[in-house]
Amino acid sequence: MKSWNDRLDPSGINGIKIASRAVGDVIESQPMLPTARQVDDLIRFLPEGVELDVRALRTALATDHGAEVTCPVTTGYHLRTVAEAAKEDLVRGTTLSDVAPFWRVLDAGTPTVRKLSFGAEFFAAQRKREGLKP
């Protein structure tokens, strides 16, 4: 079974693809993103105490990579991958400052939070520590 860190960089996947169907605000045939690594990279760019909601994250990813949109479903899946990979790293002894600060994007209302294997307590504590709303 692949670790969450292995899922950050799946082979053969490098970015923009054409949407095969309409999903949420994505129109069929639009060039779209993202990959898990692109989500991870953008989250790592966020400074301490600064949050970004998922819609703004999706817009920033599309703008930065020349796509028209990002898939909301894929983005949610990749947010979970980033969070789970960060938690794996923390369990292995990586310092908090060296993992992707996923708590700056996820909040208590984000659907991805319900799917995390480690529950919401950890990310809620990090949001509180940085002065972000729960």
C-alpha cells in the first residue's frame, strides 16, 4: 500500500488535463489542474498566521499554472493527501516547520476534515496557535 507521501508524486501525472465532464464550476473541456504536489507546494508558500480558503487556493493554482480552473473534487482529494503526508512526516519526527501547513487551508467546515485519519484536533490546535479562526 502506498504511503500518503508516495501519493504526492505519482508517476506520469504532471499537471494540466482537459475536463472530461462538468463538475461544480468546471465546464467540460476546460484545461484544469491540480496535482497533489502543486497543492502541497502552494500550501508551503503560505506564511504563518495567513489562511487561504479552498476556493482561493483553487484560483491561485489555476492562475499560477496557466489553467482555466481546478477540479473541486480533485483538489479536495489532494488536500487530504497533503494533510495525511504531513502527519506521516510528523510521526516520523519531522519538525512542524518542515511540513506543509495544511491547517492554513482546512478549517472545521471543510469537507476534507471529516476524512482525515487523525481527526480534527491536531489541525484545530495549529489554527489556534497561529491565531486563525476555527
